[in-house]
Amino acid sequence: MTPQDTLTAERADRTNDPDLAGGADAQGSGSTAATVDPGVLAERILAGGEISRGEALALLATPDADVLGLVRAGGRLRRHWFGNSVKLNYLVNLKSGMCPEDCGYCSQRLGSEAEVLTYSWLSKDKAVEVARAGMEAGAKRVCLVSSGRGPSNRDIDRVADIIGGLKEEDPEIEVCACLGLLKDGQAERLAAAGGDAYNHNLNTAESNYADICSTHSYADRADTVDKAKDAGLSPCSGLIAGMGETPEQLVEVVFALRGLDSDSVPVNFLMPFEGTPLEGTHRLTPLDCLRILAMVRFVHPDKEVRIAGGREDNLRSLQPLGLEVANSIFLGDYLTSEGQAGAADLQMIADAGFVPVGAEDDPAYVAPQVGRGAPVVRRRGAGTDVAPNA
Ligand code: SF4
């Protein structure tokens, strides 16, 4: 049985398992997986109600034929709080690779044989230059990231300097730092430098954490999110789906993020780099990704839900449908992998009827026209000696 067969079987089992849906229902709504109507659920949430854990599990069990209905219902929440805008975020990897930690999904981990770029800290000027490209393309948040267990105080000084440089470029730009586990006082120094947010993902459920990392704990990660929040930084924390977690564990981590009061929730889909323990792991279909994104939207109806790493490879041709429930993406490339062209991201947003944050009321905004031109005359297949296109 392939991993996908397993997921499909799990979904079928769950649909008929009232114990699972009811038993996991922390709020005692008594809902079963078979009876959750996402449209009714959306009405309840719009009226101020909440989703239960059992209902979240049921959403993950939505049959393939009903996923568009689920997306449509989640889209009502998305449009209620965020209209048709898409926030663009831009990643700058300040320091790449050579990490002493052993997170199993990460191409920069201890012992990784992934052939990713490795380099030490970018200079302030280089970091600002790289970020400027994203800002000019419409990014409203720059995410300054470094590999490693956590920053030294000297590293905090470097990042504070870069934050200052970015704010000089554009005082309105939001700057989020993602530097690993924070020590006491470091979040306060980032906030004092003008930092707006701090990202530290929980990544997976507490019950699954030991299976993906041995060098730090789930509690360490939650503690850093709390430190950032206490210092007045907007907490940004999310997950990675597709690492072999169960649907129950997906629900567990998504509710844990709600407990942390994360303002933005990046949803990553595993990118199984060669040379890492999870290489070759492809558990998610595009429809699975939509089910997960919709579930996250129902649990975090008024929070920024961001489609993060792995968007292109996991959602594939269904990427634009992801925007119906998520209201945020990364523009362009990721930390160690290339995304689709930034212009293609902007084109996708426009084609799906959305508009980047900041351009909503800008009559001068024109989305790029990618790939538009005269048709390519066929020179293969019938009437030629060249192999047909099939
Ligand atoms: S701490 Fe960060 S950079 Fe290091 S292995 Fe884990 S995820 Fe990768």
C-alpha cells in the first residue's frame, strides 16, 4: 500500500468512525465526521462560534468530490476578514546551512547532504539589497531568517542593524525575524530595533515532535513564541504537513497554534530534500493540501493563514485554489529552494481574482502578464517527423 493509499484508507475509516470524531471533540459538540457541513460550520463561525477538534478532523476527511465545497465554505471566512487581498512576504536567508540541530525535514540540518547554498551572515547592505527586490515587487513583510539553534547577542545586533536598514528604505515595511530559539532579553532587543514580528514554527504536534527532532523540544519552541509575544512582537508560528503525522496530530498542532495566539500561521508542505531523512517522502496530494489549508482557516478564521514552503510542488495546478482559503504567500524563492518566478506569483493572484495587499485601492496597479503572446506554431506530431506531444 502506498502512503497515499494509507491516507485514503484513513479518511474512509474516519468518515465512518463516530468515536474518532466525537471522542476528539474537546468542546463536546457531538458532531461526527459524517455530519459536518462546512457551510453550516462557516455560518456558526461568522456568528461568533468556534470549530471543535472533532469537526476539524471531519474536515480533513472530506471526500475528494466535496473538497471544492469545503474550499468555498472556508473562502467565506477568508473573504469576511480579508476580502480578496493577498499579503506578500519575502524571505531573506541571512545565514544558510551548517546548523547543529537535527530537524529531520530541514535541508540545513546537522549531517544534511542536501546540496544547498551554505554561507555565513550576509552584510547589512547585501541583506537590504536582496530584500529591496521583494519590496519593489509588492512584499509588505520581509522575513529575516538564519539557520542555527538560536542567535548570540552579537547576531541580534547584526539583525537589529538590518532591521534599521530596511526601515530606512520603507518605514511601513513589516520586518519579521526568524533566528531560532531566543534567550531572555533578545526579543526585547529586536522589538527595540523596530522589529514587528518573530517567527518560530511549532512545525508538528507535541505528540510527534520527538520523531522529527532530538536536539530541542516542542516546549523549547513554544517558549520562544511566548518570549516574542511578551516582548510585543507579533507571534508568527505554523506547521509543516506531510511528515508522516496523523490527521489527529495535524489537528493537535493547529489547535496548539491557536492556544499560542499566533497572529500569522504559515502552512508548509514538506519539501523532501535529497540528503535528508525525509527524502522521497511525498504523502500529500493537492486535494490533501486544500483540506489542510481549509481546516487551518476554520480554526484560525481571522488570522493570517500563509501558504508557505512547498506550495508549488504540493498544490501544483491547484495553487490558485489555495488562495481561496489562505490570504498570504511567500513571493518568489524560499530559504534553500527556488519557488516559481515572482512574476508568476503575481499573475496567479490576479488570474484568481485577488489583489496584493497595498494594491487594493491603487488604480495604477497592473498585474504582470506572464506568458502572453502569439500562439506557438506547432512543429511536431502530425505532418512532421518530430515526436507528437503526448
Ligand atoms: S534549527 Fe532551523 S535551520 Fe536548524 S535544522 Fe532545525 S529548522 Fe533547520
